Amino acid sequence: MDVIILKIRTAIQQLFNVDQEVSLNRPDPQFGDFSTNVAMQLAKPVGKNPREIAEQLAEKLRETDLFSEISVAGSGFINLRIKDSSLTSELGKIINNPSEYGKSKLYNDKIIVIEYSDPNPFKVLHVGHFYTSVIGDAISNLVEYAGGNVHRVNFGGDVGLHVGKTLWAIINNLGGEYPEKLVEIAEDNRAEWMANCYVEGTRAYEDDENAKDTIIKLNKKVYQFHNDNDHESALAQIYWACRQWSYDYFDKFYARIGIKFEKYYPESETSQIGLDTVLEQRDKGVYKDSDGAIVFVGEPYGLHTRVFVNKEGLPTYEAKDVGLSIKKWDDYHFDESIIITGNDITEYMKVVLKSIEQFKPELAEHTRHITHGNIKLAGNEKMGSRKGNFLRATDVLDFTADANEKVQGNRNDEPVLGAIKYGFLKFRIGSDSIYEPNESVSLHGNSGPYLQYALARARSIIHKSASDKTKFNAPTDDYSQFERLLLFKITDYPNIIAQATLEFAPHLLCTYLYELAQTFNRFYENSKVIGDEREQIRLYLVMAYASVLYNGLNVLGIPAPDRM
């Protein structure tokens, strides 16, 4: 597509001495491969009728060796059909270097820090963590595919009021500060036990003033454990042990879903940086004292006021995020920092970044916040953690495994993960999405297992063929209808992957891969491969199709098995 745009822009420059941006659309195949309305955009600067401009451009473009057919339609649309030889050249690129096909240089040599998932120790992973992890991994893969040097990082609250709430309930359940009693908690039940303690502590904080006072004091003690490097006192032993339980639980879950992080930033590492920064910048007028707390007044910027240091002198989430931004900059000196979260903290992050902009404008300028909606199971409402009945991340795995067992007779992780990840990614990031486990595992329709099966089917054809698979020898530039449709769809992959990367929109790649598989099915229904006189060229088509499908699934983070 880039070559076509360049040809058109060059023709415009030569004819009218105008530098004009050009966009291409995909018309119905009967009209051509591409169309453009650039003649209408040129009407005013050139001072001519769009149809006349289009005719002049079409005549100029016919002088190139790229197009087999150029026509003008309507009031000035230009329809273009590229030569089959150009498609053959693209086919050769795929066959000769399949792993590199579609890669761009959009982020070449750029250092990109991508933060996502962000679970809190002492709490359970819920469906939102699962969803954000999948989205963040896919966006990270897109940026890497475009040449970016990506650092995947995670951030979580190992200090804060939620820790105090959980510790209160832990002490209550242990009958006091008895770390030796922790051995009584079964290893496979530790995460669930702590989650229940958090729910219990949250209720106590809201309903019991004495408990609330104790929880506030416990919160302060946790900060002190870090300041004093206390690992010996009874309460400190409980804290450190349970924090490690949470980390082990996170690691086990991430390993199960095939997602890795380079670094986990605990709030205990960023809170002091954030606190010191807020105090320093308060003296410079960025932050203000307010009723015993320290705030950033957002109203002059069209935002709202938020507390960065509370009345107890402790940093809030806002200050910790300030510290995190500074820590990431010091660690990576990034070109861009991307933060992926739910859209419930959109306004919160605007305030945090606006405050940073006042003293580190380059840091705020290079930070981008991407938000998404909630993920819900079909028929379920969003549930809050205080009720203790929210949708856990492992629930999604279990529900999908149950559905997969009914459909395919097994609970294998590859189709289950393919179903979930594709089920999450096929929707545009931003709004709420409904996840349907039964639909997600279907081998028919727009699902991950459908694409996994499509890849396995193509690889089976390749394995069965005795034709040459080692070197592309361009056996034809003359394609049948279904051969050309498939090849044209395959060669659209670089355009789609570039658009998905620019827009941080994995759903565009999902849609493309589904359409690609459908195009292949039509090709295969109408084009015999094994034993046909055109087996060699058709084998190349199957190989190219399998390579692009495999690459696309890998970018999405979806397992790409040889057989289903």
C-alpha cells in the first residue's frame, strides 16, 4: 500500500506541483483492489473539476508498471487494480522470509515502557487483571513487531490501606500476631484465604470504628517495616510471608496464561520517591496544603483536586504514581511510557499527569494512558470486591475450560487460552465487553479455536504435499479468481498490522485474521491443492497463508498449535 500511495503522490506532484496526502480504500473486488478520492481533495487547490483531475491522474498512473487496470468512477473516484506480478513478488517475500513479513519500523530503536495488569498483593486477581494482562501483552507484541525495544512492567500496592485491612483480618483469624500459625494455611488455598481476609477487613473498616482505628495504625506500621527494614517482629513476619504468597500466586497465574513481565514495581519502592517529590514541589507551589493534607488543585486545568499526601502524612495512590513515573524514567529513559488501565481512573490519571507536567513536562509529554472498559460474563453484572463475589481471573479459566470440555472433549490450555484471549481482543478497546465462554470455544465462527484449527488445517495440507517447500521459484503470474482473492488478502497483512500498531487496536488484527481464514476456506473449497496440476503455486499460497496466520496469532499472544 505504501508503494501505491507513493506512486499517486509522485504523480500529483508531477502534474499539479502539489504535495497531497493520499488515503486508500478497499472497494468491492469487482471494481478493483484499491480506490482513492484524492481527486476530490485536489479540486480546490488545483482549481479543476474532480473528474478532470481524476482522469489526468489515471493517465499518469498508467505510465507506471504497478497497475493492470485503472478506471475513474462517479464524480472522481479512481479505482486501481495492481498487477498479478506485484502480488507474486509479495508472495515470494513471505515464502523466503516468513517470520519477517509484515514487520515495520514504526517504533524502530524506540524504548517503550508498557505497564499493565497492576495487581495488588493481599488481594485476589479478578477478571479485570486478566483482561488488562491480555490487552497489554498484545499491545506490547505489536510495538515489538514494529521494532520497538519494549519493557513490560507491572505495578502493585504492597503498602496502603488495603494491606492494613487484610492484616487486621489475618490477625483476627490467627488469634493474634502468631506468624507460626501461617503454616496451617494450605498452600493451594493461600490466595483465596487472603482474599477472604481482605473482604472481612474491608467490612470491618466500614462498619466498626474500633477496627477502623486499628487498621489505620496497621497501615502506618507496614510503611515502617520498609523504612526500618523490619523482618523480625511478629507482625512484620506475617506481612512479608503473606506478601510473598501473593507474588507466588501472581507468578503462577501469569505463567499459566503465557504472559511475562520484566519488572514488578511495588508501591513500597515508589511511595518515598513520590512523597519526597510532592513535598519538594509543594515548596515550589505545584502542590498545596489543604486542611492538613497536600493536594494538587486541578480546577485551573479543567480537572478536579486530588489528595497526594493525606492527613496522616502518608503518600496516597496519586503520590505513588508520581514516584512510579520518575522511577520508570530513571530506569529506562524511555521514548514513551504507556499505561494500560480500566477507564474508571481516566480522570485520576489526568490529574496525576497534569501535576507532573508542572515540574517534569518531558515526562508527562512522553506518557500515554490507554483505558478500557469492564469485561463481563454474559448475563452477569459487574460485581464489587466488598461483596466477596466478584469474578476471579481463575473463574474465567474454569468456565471456559468447562465449555471447551463440552465442545471438544478436553480441558487443554491451548484452546482455552486461545478462546479467552481472542474473546477479549476481538472487541475494540474502550467500551465494556461481554465474554461468552460457550461462544468463545466454538470451532465455527469468530473465535480463537476457529483460527487455531484453521492454522492446523493449513499445516496439515503442507505436510501432505510432496511439492517443493524450500525455495520460491515464482511459477506463475496468472492466478485464478480464488487464488488471487486469497493472495490479495494475505498481502494486506502489513497494512493491517501497521494500522493496529498505530491505533493500539488489536481488534483490527483479530478481524483481519478471521476474514483471512474465511477467504482461505473459500479458496480451498474451490481449489484442489494435493494432486492438482497447480499444486506448486497453491502450496505456496497455503504456506504464505499459514505463515501470516501464525504470525498474527503470535502477535495476539494466542497459542498456535500444529494440530487441534
